[in-house]
Amino acid sequence: MDCMDCRSGGNETGEECGPVTITLEPPEGSRVDRTGGDCTHPVLMRAITVRPGKANSAQLEEVAEPPLSDGALLIRARALGVCGTDHEIVSGEYGWAPAGEERLVLGHESLGTVERAPDGCGFAIGDLVVGIVRRPDPVPCPACAAGEWDMCRNGRYTERGIKQRHGYGGERYRLEPEFAVKVDPALGLLGVLLEPASILAKAWDQTERIGHRTGTWRPRILLVTGAGPIGLLAALFGVQRGLEVHVLDRVSEGSKPGLVRALGAIYHAGELQSIDGLAPDIIMECTGAPSLVSAVLGRSACCGVVCLTGVSAGGGLLELDTGGLNRTMVLQNHAVFGTVNANRAHYRTAADALAKADRGWLEGLISRRVPLERWHEALERRPDDIKVVVEFA
Ligand code: BGC
């Protein structure tokens, strides 16, 4: 049988079926299977890919159209956020390709438009959506079975663009309807902030659950360390809860101090010692910098909660007065916990928080927008960067 795409002079996405260079294996369920024909022309699209474990292997290349087995919704990418995890993957320190493949389509902070949706799936063509990052492990563990894949117990979860599943850094991708989240169309490109905001929605959910281990806990003061995208979003959530919010960062220049003040929060430039007198009920550590992580332990008010959100590189040894720290934490009922990823409920909470936030302020978080053609610039770290976003045409 002829290739349906070639006979009609183009495929379902309107692209020509010319001579092609296939740089990734056409995955199972690709265009070939859908036409039912024996032609082996997969539909191609551009995607940012990496070879996990190999530094500086990122490329913009032509890859096969996402397979139907990735989900019934076909999404046209609009924007892709870049975060510290992407930098780690690009530098070869993190990330895994899907089983049997060498390269991974990068990207987990997505925003796209629904291009195809089966009837009755809850999504319509044109909907603005974000894809959930994690998929439950196949066992599944009790947490994944309950939809809490963010708390996966056996580590066999997968993550789009990070761990064994292609990401959202291609011109098109597919999503299972249950792993797609609708975004308020009024947010437009700002919807790309939903995934990082979901990380904070979970962090706040867990912080509050832990804090309420005593029925009299009424947090008043929040300290956020780090004024990157995660820190600034942590501060936004704190302000939305009516807390007195303090943000500490190293820099005294650039847009960070202004963004913090625009929230009605207090900005501190320098070291933690500069705010010695402050007794925060909640500390959200958003840098992952080992020296700051050790400095925030034991620094909360009595019955306080310290929430660790940053992923650090291991290996550095720091001196710590473990006995003194233990004494403070025990005698003052301190809690310290780590948090990663987010489940569906957190994405919904995050969508509400973004919808309530000031648009101009959210705009300020996106410090650079880079067209797909100049994708490599998005992977460079520049001094004034907050959130860098790749824009798709
Ligand atoms: C992502 C999370 C993910 C984590 C670990 C973060 O950058 O936002 O969704 O779970 O990396 O892979």
C-alpha cells in the first residue's frame, strides 16, 4: 500500500514528505502504523534532544512525530521553560533516555495548544494546556496507585523530558488526557509557569500539613532563600496566604529586588547572618546551595517548618555542629522536609494561583524569550536570567 501522506503530497500536519534524515528511531505507534500502510516515511518535526550522560550533546534535530501511544491528545507546542534540571541534563549530570534509545527529547515545562482530541475526552481543539511531568511507576507502588506519583516509593516513575520518556521540547507532542491540565487562556504564554508553580503548590501543601501537626500553628513570617523562579513563586504563594514574606538572595542588582518588592514582600541581599533577628515560621529553601541549606537548618521559629526544594549536587563536605543543631530542633519541635515534583491536584492549585496573580508581575519572571531557531541561547546561563522560555512559532 502507498504512503497516504506521499499520495496526498503532504501529511496530516501539512508537511511535505520529501527525502528525510531520521535521527531518532521512529517509535512504536508512529505515523506508519496509523496509516496502516507499508511506507516507512515517518512524519518529522524539530525537537531539542540530548544524549543523557554526555555533556553538551544538545541539538535541534528532526525526529519522528510523537507516537499515538504517548496519548490521544496531539499538542502543538507554544513555549518551553528551561530550568536547573534541564541545565543538569545538558551538562550530562542527570537524565535518562527512553529504554532502547540513545537520545531524549528535552523539556518538561510545557505550554501548548490542543490540535487533536478524541470526542468526549474533556479537551477541545484550541485549548491551552500544560503536560504533567511524572507518570506513575508500573508496579504501581501505593502512592502511584493513589495518584500521588510525586511521592513514588520505588523510584520507578518516569518523567517527560527527564527520566525515560521524551519531553515537550518538540514542535508537537502527545498527552494522555488525564496528564494534561487546562490553562486559563487569559494567561497566554504565562501558562508556561504552571509546571514550576505546581512544584510550589506541592511544597505549600506539604508545609501546611506538617505545620498543622499542632492545632495552634498560625504561621506569620515566611523566609524564602533564593529569588530564582522557584523562590519568587514561593514568595507569591506566601503573599497570597497573607504572610509577611522575606526573600534572601545574593544579588542586589537586576530585576529580583524589584519583583520581590512589587509583591509587597521584603528583599534582603547578602548572607543569612544579615537577618539574624528574624524568626520565620516557615523557611522555603529554593537554591539547593549546600552552604545555605545547612544554614537554614535550625533557623526557623519554634515549631517551624523548613521546606527544601532545591536539588543540589552531592559531594561537598561542610562542617556542621550536628549536636547543637539536633538540640535546637528537638527542643523547639522543628520540622525539615524535602519535596519534589507535583501531582494533578497541585497543578490545579497552581493554575488557580497563577490566574489570581498580577499578569505584569508574572511577565517579569520571564526574563528571556528565545525562538526555537536560537534554542541554544535558551540553554546559556546569563546573569539576569530568571525564567528563560523557548518560543515555538
Ligand atoms: C521538575 C520535577 C522533577 C524533578 C526531578 C524538576 O526540575 O520540575 O517535575 O520531578 O526535576 O527530576
